[in-house]
Amino acid sequence: MECRVLSIQSHVVRGYVGNKSATFPLQVLGFEVDSINSVQFSNHTGYAHWKGQVLTAEELNELYEGIKLNKVNHYDYILTGYSRDTSFLEMVVDIIKELKEANPSLVYVCDPVMGDHGAMYVPEYLLPVYRDKVVPLADILTPNQFEAELLTGRKITTEEDAVEVMDLLHKMGPKTVVLTSSDLPSKRGDQFLVALGSQTIVKPDGTNTSQKICIDIPKVDAVFVGTGDLFAALLLAWTHHHPKDLKAACEKTVSVMHHVIKRTITYAHELAGPGKRPSPAQLELRMVQSKADIENPAIVVEAKVLQKSSH
Amino acid sequence: MECRVLSIQSHVVRGYVGNKSATFPLQVLGFEVDSINSVQFSNHTGYAHWKGQVLTAEELNELYEGIKLNKVNHYDYILTGYSRDTSFLEMVVDIIKELKEANPSLVYVCDPVMGDHGAMVRTPPTFQVMDLLHKMGPKTVVLTSSDLPSKRGDQFLVALGSQTIVKPDGTNTSQKICIDIPKVDAVFVGTGDLFAALLLAWTHHHPKDLKAACEKTVSVMHHVIKRTITYAHELAGPGKRPSPAQLELRMVQSKADIENPAIVVEAKVLQKSSH
């Protein structure tokens, strides 16, 4: 498999977020990963302390120029995640446009990281940049419920709302949309959260249809960091292997997430000791220990196909 | 295996040198790798063009401070390679000293990258060189390549190693080995960084058996290099010399060889000497 990914995300010295979270799984699955580190921090910002440096839009452009001058600016995938800086994000947009011209079949996997549980954790002025410039370029989008609501201006309270919002997101650009989590009630009870996905497919007669799926994901009582970055990287890998089967791609992605998270929470509790809440350091994803699960995941979730609709 | 490595090396967006070369093999072998990127460049400097930014000594210290403030400055290994900057290197030294105080059994794997194929006015015989290096600090020394003639002919280069071992009676002895390595007609970049990372991994599993550690290390190198040169020639086409981009190590494709190398070289034990 000759597949080259350009991933533009954070680097942390210790732990697994951003490029640290995305690179190992993709490499283990045989992808060539070129990585531009948008920041270099000691660790993620959920620890008591963090220190480091950020890359400016000019420095990002410089790195891209080096790749371009050597005529190796050819990628099959681009992957982006957390960003705090509009000028940086706009430079990313310019780079993606140029790379798409160089390779029209390039797939841009975009995690529009803006917030969760009703609150934004990036500056508000990033929303119009995502909505108007970034998302239109995306081929695969992985918003959570809050981010999907921000981008479309619509609230999600029922499964029908979620389906409408995913269709609105398709109209904005991406053919594949996965709502990575939602507050929708699961039929399996309150120990589960609901994720949904939608993929538009062009039928032989030229009309569009979409396959919509939903998955019940077991909740885990802990705050993990880097899981969204891991999810997007895994979704890239598994949609690559199952480009027209979002059900299969999501089942594999969510299954790997489950194994990594289980291993992580078990180890974190061992480290913390009985009755103690694990620290951010103890809750770092057990990434290298999960290599076998990443390579060949036992499937532990089943996605339900919701409906096919023509539009 | 709970083993944490701090690797302070270059990062390139594309290709395999520095931390890009060292991290994947170590992770694949189950090591936790914390990496401080001393530079971020588009690619290594053997390409026609390269662009990027360097980390200052102050910025390095800042990153270390973050780790320290969170009380997670505990490592089993440190790994360093190419550096161009004395103040950066001196900051690295200060960090290593502090980490060794925090964990006295920390092992520092150092590739003293300074040059290659240079002229020396006089060199002492190789054994003496390795013993002199032991006296300066390291218990394990591997001369990763030399111009010494191989008994197997001019298609081979000679690498040597020496490890001091403390005998039960408290005196030192050393095990010295040599390996004949098949030459490859190409210039690779990042192979030294890969070698050091692999040697870290295999000496971890064979701490008193330098012969075994080197045989595994050199065997993995051989598989990666063969795969790389084959692919490079496919890309370049017949009769054409592959470009630096085409000669990038086939790292992710070599995962199985890294995990479980078929041993393709045999190290010779030279002699044990007491001193």
C-alpha cells in the first residue's frame, strides 16, 4: 500500500494528543505519515502545567515551501485537528487547496475542533473560518454534536435532527460525516452514548443517495485527551480500506477506540490505586501497548444502518 | 514492559532522520517514547532544498520545565543524536545530569554525530580507541562503521563493539566483538539514527550480551536498507541514480523486521581482556 498522509497537528513531548495520537496508528497500519507540528508542548493542556512553543502561519508556510521546492508535495490524505489561530487555519486552507490541485483525488479528513458539551474551547472567531473556508474543503468531517450544531446553526435533540444536520453538512462539502458523540438517548440505556454517521454515494444513474448509520458506544467514567485525534486517524485508515462502507469503517474505528480506552482506564486505575481518581498523566492513552488492537481489531460494536434516502 | 525513552533529536516533516527515524521502531518494540524535537525541517538537508526552524536552548529548557513541573521527569533511557549548537548541547547535558539524579539507573545512549569519512593524522589501533572511550565514560561502545579491511573482502565494512562487564570479584573485563556488514552502493540518511535507536532496544533486551544486541541491530538495519534500495531503484528506473526522496528509509514497511528480525549477520567475539 503506497499511501501518504500529511497531518498538521500539535506535538507533545509526553503523551498522546494531536500528531502523537495520530501518527503511530497510521504508521502501524502501513501509511506514510508526513507530519507538520503546529505546536510543540511539554504535554497536553489538561495537566496542572504545560510549556512550549507554537508555529506561526509563516513558519507553516516555510515548511510547506520546502516540501514543494523538492516537488514532493503530493499527498493522498490530509488530516487536521485542533487549532487556535485563524491565520494558521487560513494558511492550512491555502495549502490544502494547492495540494488538491496537485492531486484532485486527495481526501481531506477534518476534525473541526471547537468545543464540547455546549462550550467552545477555541476562540469564537474560528467558527466562521471553519464554516466558510475549512469545511467546504473537507471530504470526511468528524464533528461532535456541539460542533455540528455550531457549523449548521441547528440544534440536535432527536435522531431526525441529527440526520438533518448531517445532510446540511454534506451540502457544505464533506461526503462523509461522523457525529463522534451526541447527547441523544441510546436504546441500550444510559451507560451508552450515540454516535452517527452519514456517507453520500453516487448511484449508477447519477443521483445521490446516503447511507446513515448509528452506533451505541459504551460510556467510560473518565476524561480522556487525544481520543478525538485517535478517532480521526483511525477513521482515515478504515475508510481508506472501506471507502463505500461507512458501517464497516466505523465499527473498526470504534472497536479500536474501545480497546485502547479499556486498556488505558485499567492501567490508570492500577497506577492511581483503589478509590483514587487517576491524574491526567496516568490517563495518557496506552497507545504502543495497543498495537495489536490497532492492526487487527476485534469488532466489539455493531453499527445499525438507519435508512437510505435519495436527495 | 514499562520503559520510557526521552529522545532529543531533529524532526523532519517528510522522511526518516532524527526522531522520525528513532521513534517508530522504539514504539513498535513497546517503548514509550517522549520526544523533544530539536528542529523542525521540511526534510533532511541532503535534498536540493530544505526549510524550517530550530529550537533554542531556552526553548528546550522550557519544554523540560513543563515535564518537570508535572513531576513526570523520570526516564529509563535518553537518546540524542545530531546537534549543531553548543548552547543547545550544553542544555542537553544539564537535563541529562538532572535526569540521572532523578533516576541513577538511567541509560544515556549517545550518538556523537560529528562527521564521517574524514582524514585523521594518526589513529591508535581500534581496540585502544574503544578502551580509551570506556575510560571516558560509556560502558558500551559500538564503532558503527570503519575503514578497516574486512576478512570477507571489499564488499564488506567492519563494525566493532566493546562492553565492559564487572566480574564477580569486582574487576572489570570487556567483551569485544566485530561484525562484517555488507556494503550497499548508496548514500542513506537517517541510518545512524535508526542504528542508535535499535541498539537501545536490543541492549535493553540483552544488557550483558553485546554480541546478540549487535546481531539484531545490524540485521534489522540490513532488512530496512535492502528494502529501501530495492524500492528506490524501482522508483528511479533502470540505470538512474535514485534521488534523496526516493532513498528515504522504508520504515513503516519494515515493521515486521523491526519486531522480529531474521538474524543475517554473525558477530565474532574477539577477546576478553582484563584491565
